[in-house]
Amino acid sequence: RIRGVTGNTPVAAAIPRTLEPRMMHLTDDHLTSPEVAAYSGMTFRRIDHAVRSGLLLPEIPTPGSGRPRLVNRREAQIAWGVGRLQTLMLGVTNQRLMAAAEALRGSLNWGGYLLTDGETALVADDENMLVSELAMLSHAVAVVDLDACPAFTDETVP
């Protein structure tokens, strides 16, 4: 399984102190950009870029500048998966990350494996499907175990 960027350190400990006063749960079903950053292991700046470029789709889009962007939990999971993929594939383009995000959005359930050869992104529900999907790709560059995604608990979301 792929471990988070923070390893065994609680995710909340990875948040810069300057962001702590601004973080709050506006609803139980949505997270703010700083919360998504803490959950996914991506930086706040990368989350901001992902929203502006359309990689992440907040339910309540705002231009930023003091207004929180609210992201549902599925989009936070997509941020986690895309963040792991970006870590595995240094220099991967935003267009290829978009393909991965779309593959994750098209998957009915969260879990299984996200795999890509750098051009095509697929989601396999289990190990048997993973083997057959790998045969379809010319070569697999990265495989992300989606079951390693942390559950939403008080420890994973500040």
C-alpha cells in the first residue's frame, strides 16, 4: 500500500499553524481547501491550482480570496488519489492527471486500483480486474491502491 506523505504523523500535525484558525467544518459533507490539502497530502497551492484548472470540482466554486471553496468528500478522495499519482509520476502533466480524476469520477465505488501508463487512466475494482487491465495497457507506469486512502475520521480531517 502507498503510504501518505506524512507517514505515521497525524495529518493535522502537517498543517502549518497559520492555517489552523481559518479551518472549520462548514458542513459534515464538505471540506475547505485547507482541509483537502491536509487530507490529501497536497499543498494548499496545489489544491488551489487543481480547482482553478478544473482538476478538482468544488460543489460551491468561489474565486477564492477569503471565501472557502467547499469540496465534497468524493472530490477529496480524488485529490488523494491524484496526489499519490503525482508523487509516483514526477513531471506528470495536468492533462494526464485530469484523465485520472475523470476515471475516478466514473467509478461507481471508491476502492480498488487507479492505474495509468501515462496516457490512459483506468480504475480496477479488484486484483483480478487489475491483471486484465494491465494487459490492455502498453506499459504501466503507476498503480495507486485506492483502499489505502484514509477514512474520514477526526484524525484524518482537521
